[in-house]
Amino acid sequence: MADTGTARRATNAGPGRLLIAVYILFAIAATSRAGLQIATKFDEAPVAYLLSAVAALIYIVAAVGLARAGHAGRRVALACCSVELVGVVGVGVLSLVDPELFPDETVWSGFGSGYGYIPLVLPVLGLLWLWRTRTAADA
């Protein structure tokens, strides 16, 4: 019988599946948004549109990391969720303090207000899930 303190707890099981599904949904949404904006009006707000593309890439990689569930996947997901949280808070603050920096909205503008603040909550949930499913070896 495996010791529960050292047995690997999968990030892709239980509530982790829902978290992965939301990351995939946001990856599709952010990729579509960024792709359309970059293709049709890149010169209007290049920084905003590139930030949306970066957010899309982070969502994709985070979903893959959570789905892989191994040690490497956990590390990738941890890095993505951490960068995502710093990004959404940083861009959220900057978009409110100096709106001229972002002539058009990004996925993370206003702390993700255009997406119901889910971009702000998602990395927190991801980090909590990674913490909840950690093992003694991860700690």
C-alpha cells in the first residue's frame, strides 16, 4: 500500500479536470482574440494584442502542465500560474492607473474584467490546486 505522504497526487484528476478544461477554454478564447486583433488591427495597440497572445500561450502551457501531472508538468504549471498571476495583477494595475498604455483591452486588462475576472481567479485556483496535490517530495 502506498504511503499517502509520498504517493503522487495527480493534478489531472477530480477538480483538476475542471481546472484544465477552463484553461483550455481560455486558451481558445485568448488565442482567437489575439489572432484576430493581430491580423486585423495590430498597428492600433500592438502591446495590448501581444499581451493577449502571451496570455494565450501561458494558458496553453499551463493546461498541458496540469494535464501531464508528473513532476515536470507540475513545475511547468507552477511557473505558468505564477507568471500568469503576476501578469494579470501587473497589467490590471497598469490598465487602471494609466489607461493610455493600453489603447485597447488585453485579456488581463482591468484584472480580466472583460472575462468576468476569471483571469484573476484562475491562477490563484491553479496555485491552490498545485499546493493541494503536492507530495512530501514536492514540499
